Amino acid sequence: NAGVTQTPKFQVLKTGQSMTLQCAQDMNHEYMSWYRQDPGMGLRLIHYSVGAGITDQGEVPNGYNVSRSTTEDFPLRLLSAAPSQTSVYFCASKGQDYGYTFGSGTRLTVV
Amino acid sequence: DAKTTQPTSMDCAEGRAANLPCNHSTISGNEYVYWYRQIHSQGPQYIIHGLKNNETNEMASLIITEDRKSSTLILPHATLRDTAVYYCIVRGSGGSNYKLTFGKGTLLTVNP
């Protein structure tokens, strides 16, 4: 039982490049979400999903796309990276209990 | 979700109890109080939650005032590993209300 696994842990992109941040959970959780955290700030919700095939926007969705084709995976896509997207990205999942499980994060730098 | 107010930072001596306050004066009847913490650079970790009764688990205790407008997270015997940012979050129950809204939290520093 690995919990929530995020890959890669670190990434450097050039402005305009695209990439996908991967998130996988093995707990059969229906709910998954993506957050970003900027220095000195709390986490802000980007996108979330309440089940396979269902996604919705959070607080800061612009510049990001998501899809949920399986219960296990919830990838986050940056279509054209911008320096403003330099941040630490956290994926989280939640099952029927009350607590959310977070991944260890992906540290993204856009130059 | 109701807004929460927490002190920016607090200090605590190792081995002593750490009491972290949170104000949530606009909380509504069906909203729970959740506590998470984030140890440097790691993902947030669930600690405890409650509705109106005091709660205790292996990590901490949660004391909620009778009017539910404030709460206190208690770490009974703080260790150096408890140094982290602690987030107090108010969230409604219900099947469609999954979103967590994070503030800036309280940086707890446990000193030797």
C-alpha cells in the first residue's frame, strides 16, 4: 500500500514547454485533487475529481488540464508552462473516512 | 466554508504541551473542524477533526468551545519532530463537499 505517489519529484521546464505531472493512488479512493503551494502560502486547489470521468475546477485552474480515466490516476497537464507556474504541486486523495492523504509533492521550476 | 484565523507562529519547549488556537466565528452547524500539519517541504498530514465534542487520538486532542466559534489543538508532549505548520480548516460534511481550503496556518517551533 503505497498511498499517493507523485512523479516526478523535481522538474525544470522552459517557458512554453508542456508536461504532465503524474499522481496515482492505490487506496481505491474516489476523490482526488491537485493543489499548488507557493512560498509562504497555504495550498490552493487547482482541479479535483469526485470519481472516474468527473473533474471540476478549483480556485486556480487556469493553465492546467486534468482528466480521470481510472480511479487510480489523476494526471495534471501544463499545456504551455509559464514562470508563474513555478511552485510545489501536491496531489491528494480521500476515501470514505475523513482524512485526506497527500503525496510528497512535485517541485516545478519554469525558466 | 467558514474562514479561520490562526496565529502566524508559536514556540513550545520540548516535552511540554503545545496548544494551538483557531478562531472560526462564522462556522455553521454542519461544519467540521479539521487540523492538518505540514512538516517542511512534505505533503500535509491529517491530524484530527471534530464537530462539537472534544476528540482525542494518538496524535493530539481537539478542544472545541461550546459555541463552536473557536478550538484548540493540543499536542500533549511536543517533540522536535512536531515542528511544522499547522492548519485549522473548517469544512462542511456531505457527499459533494470534498474541498479543503488552506490558510497560512501556524508555524509551531518546538525548541530543545
